[in-house]
Amino acid sequence: MSNTKGSRGLFECGVRSAECGVKRFLFRNPQSKIHIYSNPVFVIVCIALICILLSGCSAVTAVNPVTLKQDFMVISEDTEISIGRKADPGLVKEFGYYNDPALQVYVNEIGQKLVQVSVRRNISYSFKVLDSPIENAFALPGGYIYITRGLLALLNSEAELAGVLGHEIGHVVGRDSANLISEGIAMQLLTLGSAAAGPTGREMMQATNMLFNSMMLGYGREKEFLADSQGVDYMFRAGYDPQQMTVFQSRLSKKGQTPIGYQQYILTHPDIFDRMGRTSARAKVTLAMDKAKDDISEHPAGRVKSPKSGIFFDEYLAHIDGLAYGPKEQLQHIKIYTVQEGDTVKSVAEKILGDPKRWRDIADLNDLTSEEVLPAGTKLKIIY
């Protein structure tokens, strides 16, 4: 983009509008209704606009670390990291930081274990639990990854948690948000630059609004599928059963069929049944190939075997015992109950919740049926 008077005017207008958006996000009236300026993802776009508009905009490409193909990219790795670092405090403030130090440490440890087997280890990653009942997980540019307490309540094992975090690490590894912002900003700048009288503040807001919507709706089918594939690979390399990603996705599909309808995590990702088919196939191939390597190796003792594919039900459930559940206005908690000899789902509902009719709540939360035999010692999630 040439440094003409018109383009300088576009840059200046964009910077003023972006700075205005940041200020309105930081200093808005707490009693006012949430609008586009109050959304933390809008601030990400504002920061990116400031960085790029101040430095000018030239189309460049960068090698995607996953596909090894050239992606359109006007955001350097340093800028990508800076965007995430600057947006992180506002996003945490907006959603809330879940006040459970032990759980925060646990989630971060699982995330860092996965990072160590990823293909982009040259940047720092952070993993945080947000105090939100919405069932979702997402990543900001530059390695900032979040999971809500709402989604943690839906998971049943450490392996499932590893699958979710591995998926989000996949987006960071592929620089998906940086690519999305690059393409969106370029398109919007071209659109705004074509305006005869130059873009107004309203037009700049509409442009960033469109970028915001794109980020919240996900990165597109192929990038979501690719992130799933990476998640399967990373969880296996880190010692988890890769088939547990499909187990979790199956649970999501059942929630989508309830009267409540599709949850946020389903809405922001491709068709869940397509994902289940692909992740299941990927996991089976991964396990089969690993077994074949062991079988055909002439010197199996000399080959470093993959770590055992663990699931770790009890370890995970111990960490979410007491987890806040539901909206703050009607806050409940998750209690981990150890099944006793002779317990059934209905008897547990009567014993713990005082109402045998609430057996379905327990069954849905733990992937059980009313007639299923409960082995003594099994751990159950119960909402109380």
C-alpha cells in the first residue's frame, strides 16, 4: 500500500477508530449492555489494526508449520504474540478467572505436556480456566489458550481434556488466528480504501465487527479438522489414548440432540459427526501404526516405544471435585461420588440428591443408562 495522502488518511482513521474501541472496552460503563466494543475479541482486532495500520500493509506469505504450505500473512510472529499478550488481560477480565489455583496448575501442566510434543515449541504457551458456564475452549494469537469451567464439567477424563487442549494448540501451531486476522484486515482495508470519501468511524467499526464475527465462528472446516488431527497426534505422543477425543465428541453430539439444542462448542466447530468419523479414523490408524512398528522391529528393545495410552479418569475427576456449575445466578457445584456396592443410578439420585427422579441428570453427566450396573469404586459426577 503506497504512502499517499489517501492511504495515510485511511491509516489515521483506522488507528483513531481502533484506539477508540480499545478505550471504550477498557473504560466502558459496567452497567451498560455489552456491545461489540466490549467484546475482548474486538480488542484483538483493534490491536492488530493499530500494529498493521501504523506500519503500513504489504502482502506477504509465511510457511504454515503444519501443512508446510504458504499462507497469506501480514502479521509477524512477534506481532502475533504481542496481540495475544495485550488482549489476554481484557479477555480474562471479561469472562472471569476461575479461582481454583490447584485446578489452574493442573490444566496448565496438561497443556504444557502437550506443547512439548507439538511442532511449534519456540513460543511460550499459557493455559487458563475461565469462570464461565459456557461450554467452550479457544485460543488467542501467540499461544494464549483458554477453557471454561462449563466445558471442564462436560469432560470425564484427563485424556479428554488433553484432546480439547491439543485441538486448541493445533490452532496456535497453524497460526490460524493470525492468518484469519491477516486475511480479514486485508479484505476490510481494500473495501474501506475503495470508498471515495474515505472510511468513516462507523465503517471502521463495521469492518472490525465482521472480523470479530469471523473469529467467533471458527476458522473454517478444514482448519478445524486439521486442529482435530493435531490434537489426536499430540495426545498420543504425550501418553494419552487418542480414541478419547472421539468419546468426547460423541458426548457433544448427544448434547446437540437434547431440547437445549446445540451448545457453543458445537456451534463454533464443523459438523460433529464429520469430526467423530475423522478423529476416530485418525486414532485407529495412529494406534495401528504404532503397533506395527513394534511388531516388525528387528530390535524392539532398541526402539523407544510410545508411552502407554492412558485415560486417567480418577485423576481428572479428583481435580474437578467442587467445580462451580451453571450460571452464577443459580450456581451449583459438582460433587464426585464413589459408587458403593449395590448402587444404581436411581439409588444414587435418591441417596445424594433426595429425588430418584433426578437419575437422568446423573446418567447424562456420566454417559450412563438407568439400568447400567455400577461397579463399586466407580467415580460419578453429581450436580448439587
